Amino acid sequence: MSKIKNISFSYIEHEDQKELSPEDQELIKASEEAALSAYAPYSRFRVGAAIRLESGRIVPGANVENSAFPSGICAERTALSAAITNFPNDRPVTMAITGITDQGFTSESISPCGNCRQVIAEEENRWGRKIRILLASKDKTIEIDGIDQLLPLQFNRNSLRPGRP
């Protein structure tokens, strides 16, 4: 018998960054600084990400475009790759993401692309713990409790072993 099922998620929307902890405000500032250093001559859409590791260390990342479009990399994957490479035993706790256009910081929060969602999901799976995500914009910050909220039907290591735990 067929069933209709729904997937929904909840998030917190902060209208003022002052509602966030000083640590979260610092992380968003690091994502803004990373966005300013992005290399985006084609889209002119710069994205910055910053990850706070369990040690408190902040690892930034920016999008890097390429004239061969598939060769670019998103800010989220840049930051995660840097964290994994340089601090392999330091678990990511929170990630902040910010976008900038020629008009300044975006008024709406931007969300990770599908590739980045999958990479974040893999990192959560690796550690067995969620990574809190802050989507920051000029007008608000959206707080999400883990990537499963944005990628509910994930492909993960269990998908590679159907029927086995």
C-alpha cells in the first residue's frame, strides 16, 4: 500500500546578530572576511564559510571560480577541506556561510549547494555528530541544527551496504 509522507524541518531565524553568542558573531565575521577574499570574476557572487572546530580554532574558506566552470570549488568545501587537511583530529562544531554581491552582503541567507550538503553530511557521518549551520545575511541569520535538515534523504556509507548495519 502506497503512503504519502512529508518531510519538514525547523530552524531559528535571528533578526539581529546580537541575539547570537559572541562566538557565533565571531564566526560570522570570519565568514564575511572569507567572502571578501573569494575569487569570483565570472559570477561576481562571492561566498565565505568559516568553521569553528571543537578546539575553538576557526578555519575559513572562500569560493574559487575557474573559467572551466566545473573546476571551481565552493566556500563550504574549501573550508571543510582545509579543516580536514590541517586539523584532522579536531571536529567541526559550527559552520557560518555568507554571500556578497556587487551590492554588498546578500539580504537573504544563502544555503549550501547540493555538493556541499553531501560533503557536510559525510563530515557529520565521520564524527557521528551534527554540525550546526549559520546562514548569515545582511538582514537575518538562520540557524540550522545539522545538515539532515537541508538534506533529509542522504546518501551515506549505509547506502553503500544495503541490508548491512
